[in-house]
Amino acid sequence: MKKLKLIASSLLVMSVLTLNSVGVNAKWKQDSNGWWNTEGNSWTVGWKEIDGKWYYFNSDGYMEHDTTIDGYKIGSDGAWIQSTQNVSADSEKDEKTAENYLADQGYKIITSRGKTSEYILEKNMLWGSSGDYSEVWGVQRVEPDKYFGKQIIGYNFIVKNHPLEKIYNVNTNVYVLISDGQIIGGTSFPDGDFVGGCYSLDGKTLEEITGLSYEQWCDNWKKKYAS
């Protein structure tokens, strides 16, 4: 995996880190019990971002409203109520936390692209989902289980002096993942037209992080998160 098989890494990781949005075939429906959102032949469960707003659907698929879920207040229309002032302040604080972390690792920031992703992590996102969340979480040193139901935010930077620079002789694209104001990991890949999977934030492969072959990791991951 060191010599990347790569699927344009930038596209791979960007697709992983984008919001967990509902596709164009999704439709709102209502009955006497409330509103739900269809996804093909199934329905939405958990947090979903629809038309720029976040909604929460219970285990039966119905939209929650006028309540608080995972610490997030939900209004009468079912949408998460966000305080623009608080969100902006928290975002600036988180980005500074990410910048300080990279500096502590000895990386020099060339470009800062700010917050580029935000999603609520759910178990069903780690196997068979439209995004490659499993690829990202497979190279983290923390188990994803403890972050289920939590907001995950990604900040993107181009840096120098990263370990991957010694292999590819180019700057490195890094994504720093933050939850509850704390850095939990991230991903990295060479900045340019390369093809292959993502590395951990400090440039380690999945095999180096887990001690398993890719095939072994896939088998274990599927058993744990496919059901």
C-alpha cells in the first residue's frame, strides 16, 4: 500500500470527509405518526444533512422534533438549531487547535483551507455507505465506536516537512479530525495527481497502524461494522 494504487487520493479523501448528505432520490413522506425520509427502498435512520440542514431520524425512521439529541437542540421543524455566533467561535478555536497540533509535529503549514467537512458518525457509515468512511477510520489510532453519535469536523491543510514528503518529494495534504474540541486523528496523502489510499495523519499505512494485511483488516472490519 506504500506504493499507492491510488484513486486520486484527493478525490478519495474529499469524498470521505464530505457531509453525510441525502441523495437526489431521497424524498420526504408523512403519515399519522410523522415525517420520514426515503432512500431508495429504505428510509433514513440517525443524523442526515438535507438541503443544508441537519435532521435526526429515530430507529423507526421518523423525524424527531422539539427535543435534544446527542446534545444538539432540534426545533419544531426537525432541524438542528445552530447558533451562528457559537458555531463561528468554535470553528475558529478548533482550526487554531489543528494548526497548533501540526506545528507541534514539526510540519510547516503552506496553505490553510479551513473546515472542509462535518458529519455525525454512525455505525452504518463504516461499511457499505456511499462515502469511504471506513478508509479514513481504518487509519486512525482510536476506535470509531466511542465517537458514534458525535460530531466529527475536518480541517484541511497543505504542509511541508511531513514524512510522506521523503517518499513523494512533494508537499503533503493533511486533514485533521476534531471532535468535542479535541484532535482525534486525521489523514494525509501527497499533494498532486497520485493514485491510492489515504495514510494516517502522520503518514502511516493501514497495515502499519493495525498490524494486519489489508485483507485481514477488511474481514475484521466487516464482521464488526457490517451488521
